[in-house]
Amino acid sequence: MLLSLDIRDVLIIDRLELRFQPGLNVLTGETGAGKSILLDALGFVLGWRGRADLVRQGADQGEVVAEFALGKDHPAQAVLAEAGFSETDTVLLRRVNSRDGRKTAWINDRRASGELLRALSDTLVELHGQQDDRGLLNPRGHRLLLDAYGVDPQLLDAGRAAWRALRQARKAHLEEATRLQEMQAEEEFLRHAVHELDDLAPEPGEADALDARRRRMQAAERLRADVARAHAALSEDGAERLLADAARWLEGAADGFEGALDSPLEALSRALDALGEAQQGVESAIETLNVAPGELEQVEDRLFALRGLARKHGCQPDDLAELAQDFRARLDRLDNGARSLDALARAEAEARTAYDDLAARLNATRQAAGARLDAEMAQELAPLKMERAVFRTIIADGEPGPEGRDSVSFEVATNPGAPSGALSRIASGGELSRFLLALKVCLARGMSGVTMIFDEIDRGVGGATADAVGRRLHALAEGAQVLVVTHSPQVAALGQHHWRVEKDVVDDITLSRVVPLSADQRIEEIARMLSGDTISDAARAAARDLLASRPEAAGHVRA
């Protein structure tokens, strides 16, 4: 519900603060007084695209602030939550238009985009008028309106889920078919590559090991000579003989030294033991340097084969084993592709059958809802003096989508036997207003939380028909909030809250203001609407009669 609208320096409004109420709120005033400016200002703060020159002459910027009350389950809560706002009981919208055309907006004191404002406005306000291209006159939205009127949301959710499943199954089938087609084009390459890799049977780390072995064999001759000299120096003709001679000589002289040579003899014994270990190690190393004839050539052939295959496939030698596994997996997939493709085709067919079933159920539900809506419209049009008019909900085949295959449009025939057509083409101004009002009454039942605004929807009607329009608006406002801009005294009299829009000239500057009317002021305003500039006693009496005829009137006039 719209709680307040504050306007600063917009067009011919310098400063205006309005506080709105639940129920039927009416705004009246002479033509040109500025009633449409209020709607321009509200549309501006809601992010609607409208006139660009909003800033009042002489001001640096124009500003509009609107406050809305939100229930816990109000659709606006979801829009705010998606944008990162916490749940709130009220939402404050503020938008500024500078003289140079820059526009800046805030939601609850946080900067916001025009796109977010428009998304939020769709849950807060509905504007209806004779040029209602945003709402009921737009055929693109008729299916949504019919669904909100008479289709179970769970059925719609099931249809959307079936559509998603069908799209996913179709995508998986197409992608697999494309992949198989691509693999078939390289089948010969894959089979040759796998054969070549399997023949070589590379192992991770093998190339590095072969390279180290190759370098060791190439250096074997030089290493063998050095190690052989070392072995000779340690053998019986070298250090071993000298140490053995020294030990034998010391043993012969040991008795004469009374134990003084025991320690050197023990050290020589240990040295001989260590010398033996060194000889064994050197001998083992010599054995490793023994290269069999042709072994170096074999190692080099294997190493060069690994490196050449790696260059061919653009990878490192260590990656060849993994590459072979990947190629084999692709070949297996290719060999099993027919079975995989058949399974995906069956899955797509099953998803299509499920979607077709739900689309058929949606169509049947919409047909039934359309018939109910047509019957209700007939009942609503009768009090509006259009009992001979025919409203029809046309459900035709459309493009498949998340909500089924139905195309929905609302058509009318103003007289029996007359051709039917779109609302905007068939109905005259007054008839169109009444069609829209009747349709809104039918569609809005059970709905709340959205402020409905009717901009001169009663234009072109008068007398009993205008009274019927007013009573439908009054009924529509039960448990909701309706704002009506009207020139009809019958409609104005049925309002529960009444404002008059006035235009004054102060110091050669034209300004517009909005005045809440008391009970007596309402009589004067409605009398003016009945009689014109000169208000007669008869007009006042007629105004009192109109006010007394309101459904909630009980011997008094409510301001």
C-alpha cells in the first residue's frame, strides 16, 4: 500500500506531501490543475520511463519520495531480498532528477538502479487507463493474467520443471551427437595413436631414468679407468700390502715394547678391515660400469622414441601414459556411442512426453479458467450498462515454453453478432474504460498488496453508468488500496478519501497543490463537478444525495 508521496520541485509543484489511506482514494480538480503531474511524479520514483523535463523552472533538481507498506509475504520482499535488502515492513523509494538530466535513486537510503526500481514497481503499483499499454491492454501479459486468475501455481511450477528437464535432455542429446560426430572425424587418428602408444607402452618417469642411464654408459670408459686405478691402489700390490707389512713388523717388535705397540696394532687391524670394505665397494662399482654390447644403442633408441612421440602429441614424455589412457577412453566412447546416443534419445523422448502432458493439462486448466472469466465478465459488464457486449478469452496454439504452448488474448465484441477483436481496437473510449474496470475487478479478486491506480478510467461515461463505474471501483477497493483520478462526480462521491488538485499563480509563477477535503468541502467539490464554476443550491443538494448513496454512508458524510 502507498503510504505517502512527497514531491519537491517537479514541474509546477514546489512542495507537496500526501498521506494516502487504504480503500478508495479519489483525486479531482479542473482540467490542467496538475492531476497527471502526480502520476508523472509517482512513475518517476518508480523508475518508469516518462517525460524528461521534470525539474521545476528555477530549481536545481526535482525530488520524489514514496513510502510503501509491505506485508511479510508481499512479492516486493522477494525482489528486495534478491537485491541484498533485509526484510522490512516498509520500503522508502527516493529519486532525484538534476537540471542536467542525471537521475539518482535510493531504496531505504541505499543507491539503486532504475532497473531495480522498475522490478520493484511491478509488485507495488498497477496503473490502468485508456492508454493502458503497461497492463490489461498489452496482449503479451494476458496469459500471465489468466494464470494468476485461475491456474494452480503448483501446476505452473510443474510445467516449468518439465520444460527445464526437456531442454536439458535435448541439450545433452545434441551435445553427445555433436561430440560423436567430431570423434568420428578423428577416428582414424585415434586408432593409429592408440596403437602407436600401446606398442611403445610408455611409463611415467621412464624418460628421465633412461636419460640418466644413457649418460652413465657414455661416461663408463672414463669412469672405469679412474675406478680401476683406485682399485689397484687399494689391492695387494698397493695399500693393502704396505699395511700388512707394517702390521707384521710391529708384531715382531711388540714383545720388546711391553704393550706400547698394542694400540697401533689395533688401529692397523681396523684399517685393514676398512680397506677390505672399500675394495668390495669399488669392485661393485666396476661391475655396474660393465656395459653389454648394444645396450647403449638400445637405451638411446627407446629414449629417442619416447621423446619423438611426445613432440608429435605436443606433451612431455611423462604425460604419454595418461594421453594413451585418454585416447583409449575416447575410442571406447566412440565404440559405445550408438548405445549412449540411443539412451539420450530415449531420455529426450520421455522428457518431451512429460512436457506434452503438462502442457495439455495447462491448456485444459486455462480453457476452464477462460470460460469462468468470460462468465464473470458478463456479470460485471451488466451493471456497467454493457450487458450486450461479449468478452472472450481466446486460447490458441503458441510457441512452446516454460508455461506451456498456449497463446492467450482477451477479445471483445461490443454488440451481439459484431466481429470481435482486441480491446484497444474494438472498444470506444468509454467502453474501453468499462471493459478494463470489469476485467480488473474479476482478475483482482483474492489479490492484495498492490496499489491500483485508475487514470480517468471513467472518461466518456456519465449518469447511471458513471455511478456503476464508481461502485465497481469501490468494490475493488475493499481490503485493498485504489487511487482514482476522475472528472466524474458519481465516482468522486464513492471515494472514501478525497483530495482536490488546485492550480494557483503566485508572483507570476504557476504552482499546483493538493488539498484533502473535509465533509463540507467534498460537497462543494462534487457540486462544482456537477454544475461547473457557478455552484447552485440544487447542485449542492445533488452532491449530498450522491455522498449519501455510498455503501458505507449512514446518515453522515465521511471526509
